[in-house]
Amino acid sequence: MQRLDTAQQLRAWRAEASGNVGLVPTMGNLHAGHLALVAAARARCKRVVVSIFVNPLQFGPNEDLDSYPRTLDADLQALEQAGADAVFAPAVEQMYPHGGTTATTVRVEGITDMLCGSRRPGHFEGVATVVTKLLNLVDPDEAFFGEKDFQQLAVIRRLVADLCMQVDIVGVPTVREADGLALSSRNQYLQADERKRAPALAAALADCRARLSEGERDFVALEARGRAMIDAAGLKTDYFEIRSPELTAPRADMKAFRVLAAAFLGRARLIDNMAVEPAPGQ
Ligand code: PAF
């Protein structure tokens, strides 16, 4: 596995890479969820490059940029074992050479006005900007993102379509702990008692998914029930929303939905979502 620290090294690697190339963008501190992205890329692409970059642009002023877990040595070992061909791990100055700033950003309108976008101003602009830069640097055939960040995945699909980028965006299903908690680097912020309560988020989503599958369509009541379940477990709901799979407002005649939620628990803000698929034959 080759370690690439500069844009120049990355471009040289890309120029030599034969066959289709898969990019797995990450912020490091890799867990089984990230490794599922690498496995998906490995299964579909001849060459796989993983980026590790904690992107300052996507953190708000009061968020966890400084304390975000950075575990490069362990990440490199895990990626070697997972069969990545190259790791791009740039310093901030490599990605933002003008004193850590950028005059140009990418803003995806509409889809970023809700859910995490309305709660974390500037977050998706930071994500869209760094992902655009990574896609420009690597020029991959396919790029892999987790469905746990479902709104992020939708934002990236939209930016790629709007900017006529020639890359397939592949969504990879969420990896969960045995008790349902979605894997996230931020789970490490949880104290032992908080960790026990954290699966309430996934449980509330699963409850809502089951009710929608059974035909319940009182969205206001279902969302209130979801929030109550989460709050009753000692988390503080940020949002609990039923949407269409494209994240538009749900309608009673729809068969497929996405249920999305975010909640605060101790130092962590947890997010998760689940799909409601139409029953076979519907
Ligand atoms: O999902 C993440 O880890 C980040 O938002 C991403 C896509 C690597 C951009 O920094």
C-alpha cells in the first residue's frame, strides 16, 4: 500500500493506476463501517485509494474539530489489511494551500436546508467543497459513501449531477453494533451509561419503520412518537423526520420512505436513518 501525502504524489499515483479506480473518502479513525466502504470498493474496482482528512471546513465554530479522534497509524494498518492500494493523508495546507482558507466553495441548495443542514450551518458546504476537491484530485470512476450519512450522500449525488462529474457515487449500507447502534467515530465520546442508552435512536427509527410498513400514515403522530421514545431514553432529540427516499416531504400514498433522526447524548451528537421499502409486489 502506498502512502501519499501531497496532491502531487496523488496525481502521480493516479496517472499510473490502470483499470477502474475507486475512492473512499474518510476522516480517519476507521471502524468496521469504513472498512465496509473499502470492501465495497475492493469488490468493484481494480485500484482503491482511501483518503484520510479531517476537513476543518465542515466543522462549525463550536464543534469537535480539535477533539475529533485522529488515529493515523492504526488506520494505515487497518487499510493495509483491508487491501487498499493507496492512502492519501494530506495535511491541511495540502488541501487548503492559501493559509488554510479557500475563496471557492461548493454550495448545494435546497437539499441542505433541512435535517442536519439547517442545524449545522455551513457543514454541507464544507463537505461538498472537500469532496469536490478530492474528486478533482483523484478523478475516480467510483466513489463510496456510507448510508449512515444519508443526507450527505444525497448532497454528493446532487453536486456530481449538477457539476457534470463523471463518477458513480455508490452508497454502502450502515454497519451496526449488535444492539443496533450505528457505527460512528463519535460513539467514542459516549460514557459507559450513555453507551447503554444510545441504541434508543435506532430503536425509535426501527419502530417507526415497522409502523410505516404496516400502513400507518399519520406522519405527525409517528414523528412525535419517535421523539418521545428517544427522549424517554435520556437522549435529547434534535430531529426525527419521515421523508421520501429523495428527502422530499412524505405523502400518504407513498410506499417507500426514509426515516432520519439526530439526537444529543453527552458530548456526542448521534445521527441515524432507516429505509422503508415497499413490500414485494406493492
Ligand atoms: O463522511 C465523512 O467522513 C466526511 O464527511 C467526508 C465525506 C470524508 C468529507 O470530509
